[in-house]
Amino acid sequence: MMNLEVWLAYLHVACILGWVVFVTSEAALLRAEWLNGAVIERLARVDRILWICWAAVLLSGLARAFWGFKGAHWYWSQPLLHAKLSLLVLLGASAIPTHQRLNLWLKQWQHDQRLPGAAEIQQVRRRVMVGAHLMLIIPLLGVALARGVWCVDPLIR
């Protein structure tokens, strides 16, 4: 029978994969040549799901820290955990302008069927792509943390 640690690890990885899927979907849909009303509506829906995935990554990670095998005291004393959390929060904060822009586009489309310009679409896509690349650092930090790299108390690995 699998223990709680296995389920917490699995849940966290599944949430990260979900987040990756929806960031990738958002980036793929953000192309001027493809943008129409249906795509704007889909982008708004994908963005909402992306935020749910981001929150799930945060909550599942916190669950691992609090209920995981090593215990909350060990996790919270590790610099890599703080680096992971800081990057996750930074990525969330940096995604707020994209979320606001997509909501604005949806409102404009619903009001007068107006589409954003190619330069605006490219700017938003660039922001999404930067976040998508930076998010790859989080699993690297997680693997390093799990292996005891830079651990404050290396006896508990």
C-alpha cells in the first residue's frame, strides 16, 4: 500500500504537469494569425484553468512541506524551498498582467467584436513564454531539495 508521502509527491507532480500543459496551451493560442473570437474565449478559459493549476501547485507543495515525511520543520529550514516558493509567487505575480489583458480582450470582443493588434498579441505571448521558460527552474530546485543539495540539516535526507 502506498503511503502519504507517495501520494503527496504524485499530486504535486501532477499539478505541475497540469500547469505546464495550460501555460503551453496559452502560448500556442497567442498568435495573431490565429486569433479570432473563439480563440479569445478559449484563451480566457485556458487562463482561468492555468490559475487553478498554479494554485494547485502551491497548495500541493505546501501539503508536502507540512505533511511530508521530512516534516515541516525540515522543509521550512531549507533555502531551496524558499527559492521555489519565491519563484512560484514571482511567476504568479508576473502572470497578472497577462490575465488582465486576456480579460480585456474578451470584454472588447463581446462588446464590439474588436480584436487586439498583432504587436499587443506578441507582447503578451512573449510574457507568457518568459514565464514558461522560468517555470522550468522550479522542478530543478525541487529535485535538488529532494537530494539534499544545500540542505541546512543534511542528516535528514
